[in-house]
Amino acid sequence: MNAAPAPALPKSLQDNPALGQWLSLATPGRVAITPGKVELGQGIATALAQIAAEELDLPLSRIDAQPVDTDLSANEGLTAGSQSVEISGASLRLAAAQARAALLDAAAARLGADTASLTCDDGTILREGAATGLDFWALAADLDWQQPVTGQIEPKPVAALRLVGTSAPRADLMPKATQGGFIHDLTLPDMLHARVIRQPVRLARLAEVDQAWLARRHPGLSVIRKGDFLALTGDDEYQLHSAHLEAEFFTRWDDPAQPWHPTATPPETAIMAAEPPVNAANRRLTARYSRQSIAHGSIGPSCALAQWLDGRLTVWTHSQGIFPLRAVIARTLGLAPADVRVIHADGSGCYGHNGADDAALDAAIVAMERPGRPIRLQWSREDELSRGPVGAAMSATIEAALDGDDRVASWRMSVTSAPHAQRPGFGGFANLTSAEALDPSSRPLQVEDLPQAAGGGASRNAVAIYDLPGQDVRVRLDAESPVRTSSLRALGAHLNVYAIESAMDELAALAGADPLRFRLRHLSDPRCRAVLEQAAQMAGWPGPDGEGEGRSMGLGVARYKNKSAWLAAVAQVSVDESIRVERLWLAVDAGRLINPEGARSQIEGGALQSLSWTTKEGIALVDGRIPPLDWDSYPILRFSELPQIETRFIIDPAHPPLGAGEAAQGPVAAAIGNAVARALGARLRDLPLTRERMMQTLLEE
């Protein structure tokens, strides 16, 4: 008889198969969990602790989610793409289930009992309900912690879950509120502060440093210069900040002979290919939608600490990917990866590849020049907004037509986008500013984007969820800009969903149809239909005519990456001299929820960020460069502008958890854009939807 095939394991378990890579019982009465997904404010540490406690039949209070550390944690690569619960949570669930089974087997061996007669309660082993004198921690030494997690131990059935699905308080919030729980608050004995004077443009050459002027103006500061890398160090952070503001007076930079451009760019890619329809339709739409580059806009500037001590470099960072970052730091500084330890510390606002990785390398370079002393390096606000990676500028052109039955007869979407993937190590390049300052030859020679199998970058959500007769979807990567672009929350989904859902509204108008009914006519996915109908019901959808002049509703819907959570949004906006979003209704299907309030926080936080991107945020380049930016020149949403939000989850515990952290970006943008078009009587296709764009569109009508 053939054995049953082994179950497919989550990728994180394939990469980290040993049981001891996921949890430890080394401290009596405590369970330390060591997955490799970092806490970015999304509440993942609490959710993963709930999963482990559930499978081990322990109270949540016994679980300690350890800071992610390259010396101690499972290597799960990046914390990105809304995959922490889906992949890390699934891996930890299987590991905890196997640990519980192995502990019961070990107890049975000690007691000479049948494992089936044993149960556990709060870590105590019971035999037919009676205490045995054994507990998990007494048995821990009996386990082989190098045993591979096979996935053959069944986790708890859904009906038996008691912690998963409850809104446990976030473990990370109280320290942040009361104890200075951010990396910016971390202090080490004898700490030295540092600031980097950054190149004004990529590959600029450092021609001169007037150290005599600097010494007269800011005595006590020291200079580190290596190639085109320039840093200041000192004991007084305020003095460093003041000197940094005056960098133009003691430095001179030469522009590169030629702006940076990669020597190779991928050709246009057909995500879906379709032949044009034989019968020409007489009602056609051709529309181009776009967005500018977007800054991360983190409230706390990027920060890192580093120390070179006894031949080993330790770096504290709020990076999303400490293992890939370790590899790049080691390669850049000529160290073995084993000689670099990277420890994650919570940052203030991380939505993708921001300046955290750059700051980590900055601090590491300075630490190597100041052996023994811990180095604390923080970016300025201007550097944070103007020198870090930015979200890619994009455009999408949709050509579509209706047939005689008011159904979409053809659909072609062409996306052009700057790269969404220039994280550390991607494509084999450092992709960090200070690496290029040390050695200009480390610059990327080519750029790529995330493959479709990984959710895509520019192609993310470019395939419409609707039942269309033949979608033709093509993506072209544009790498002409010397500005560094990389991953920002939702990647291409923000603009692509905006374009698709705007086009669906425009086609509905051509058909003289209610936008809601028009979508439902083209939509067979039952879970997508359910969130769309739920959001419309929550909002009291007004039908094809809207609410009235100057105020209206719009809707948008998508399934993130076409494989994660479904989300439908309805926005109510008012339009007079400016655009104001008054209310948002969100309906979400993210499968089984681990922590419902944590999921709500993620969805609503993403919705507000999308509102800010869609109505306010965009970087206009000046001579091919990002100009100096601050909160006045780069506005973000203010507390006074927050709309009322109502969120409702459609939950079927039988469905596995799905990534939800980035599900709101596209649908919310589309709902706002469609509401503005209905209220204004004119379509704004270019983001952000500012007053200036509104007035320009009205003048052109």
C-alpha cells in the first residue's frame, strides 16, 4: 500500500524546517516564538502569539514573541505582501501542533502510558484528567528540537478554536505608549551620534569638504569620508542636526557625467494575451489613468544603531527584511554574513522599502570607522522625504468596448511603470545609496520587477476580476528616471485598481447603467459579489443618479493580488472648492480572522493611507530630481480630515486566513475617484485628485 503524499508545506517551513527554529521552552513557564516576520505596527506579533497559544493549549500570557534577530529567528525573508498570517502563521501553527504532539509523546514515554490517555492544560500534563507531575518545560529536554516539521500533525479543527478569532489586546502598543518602544528611543552606553551628508543626486561625486569651516562653526564634530560617502559624528545630536542643515556651506558636489540609467530593462510583458474581437462594437472607451511617485511619509525618520565590537558587527534596524539586509551589509563591507548580526526594532511607520535599510548600512559604515562605540544614526526629515526610495510613478491605458447587450466586448490594458522592486539585494545589486557612495560600480546595471508568481509589481491587480470575454493585459517597465523607486504598500495595485474600477464606471455610463448593477452583470466570483453587495447595502447605495450636485457616492472592488482578501469600498464625497471624503463603508472577506480588531486596524489604516495618496500625495520632479521636501511641500492627510469609517467582515471560519494589510489601497482610491466624478460631473483620471487638477479638468470640459 502506497503511503499518502506528504502535505505541501508553507514556504517558510520549507526554508526553516527544524522545530526549534519556531519556538523554544528554554525558560520555565514561558514559550518563546521565533518566526521571522517583523512587527511593523500591523499587530503580527500578537496574532502569531495567538496561533501558538491556540495549538499549545496555553493562555496567551505565556507566549513571548521574540524580536526578529538573524542569530535567533527563522529566516522568512521579507515581511511584505500581506503574507505574514498566510505563510508565517500557517508555518507556526504546524510547528506548534507538532511540538504539542511531541511533548505528549514524551510524557507518555516517561509515564509508560498511552499517548491517547494524556491531555494538557496550561502546560501541565494530565492523565485521564489527573495531574501527572509533568509539564511542557520538564519534558522539553526529551524532544529533538532539530526534527523537521512535517505538517503531518493535524492542527486543531476550526470548531475547537478558542483564542484564534478573538480580539486579544496588541502586545506591542503599551510599550510604545509608555516606555519609548521605538528604535528612536533605543540608547546604548557610550553611544555616539551620526548623520550622513547625502549625495544630492544619485552618483554625484564629492568634490570638496571644508573641514576647517566645519571645525570653526561646529567644534567637536568629526568627519568620516570614504569615497563619496560623508558622515559626521559627535556626542551632541542637536549639534549634528545643525551642522547637517548647513551642509551646503562646507561641501561641494559634482553632478555625475551622465544621470544613472540601467543598461538593461525588461521588454514589455504580456500578462494576458487576447485576440481583438471579430465584431466591432460601437461604444468605446479609451482612457489613460496615472499617479505620480509617492513618498512613504513615515512620521518617524529612518534610524539605526550599529556597533563593531570584537570582530563582529551588530545592527539594530526597523527594516522589513533583516536577513536580505544582513547579506548586503556583509557584502558591502567585506564581511562574512556570520560576522553580521541584524536585530529588528520597531519603527514609526513602515509601508514598504523606505529609508530603514539605507540608515542601517549608514550606521554600519560609521560603526566600522569607530570601533567599540555604539553608533546611533538618524535621517533628517528632508532626507526621509527626498532621499529614500519612493513609490513608483505609473500610468495605465484602458481600451474597452461594449456590445449591443451592454456587456464588455473587449478589454485591453497597458501599464507603464517605474520599477517597484529595488530592495536590498534584489537583482543581485545592493540597491542602497551608501553602497553606491562607497563604490559607484555597485549601482544596478539592470532593473527588474517582481514576477507575477510573487504577486507582481507594476502588474499587481492589472488583471481585472470581472468576467470579460478576452482580457489583453501588458506591462512595460520604465527605468528612465534616475529617481530610486521601490516597494510601497500595495505596489501597482493602487493605480491598477483605480484604473480598472474607473473604467468600469465609465463603461457603465456609456451603457446608461447603475455602476453597481453593471459590475454585478460581469462578476461571477461569489465572494467578490458578496463584499460588493454588502458595501452597497451598508452605504445605502443611491443607484445610477448619485445623491445630488456637489455630493455623491462611488464604489470600487478588488481581490488583492487576485488571490488574497476581497474588499469593496463605497465613498461619500463632497466637492466644492476642494474634495472632502466624508464617509467610507468597507466590506471585507479575509477568510478566518486571527485577531478581528487587528484586522480592522489594518484595513482602516490602509483605507486612510489610500485616501491620503489619492487626494493629496504626489512628487513632482524638478530637473529629474526629487526637490527638498517637508510636510508643507509634501502634504499628507490630517486628523481633521479623517472620514467616518464603517467596516464589516464577512467571516467563514472554514476559509483559511488571507492577507488583508494591503487590500484597501486600490478599492478605496477607486471609490473616491468614482464618487468625485459623479459629484463633479467630470472625470479626474490623474492622481492625486487635488483642487488644481479639479479646476483644470473643469476648464477643459
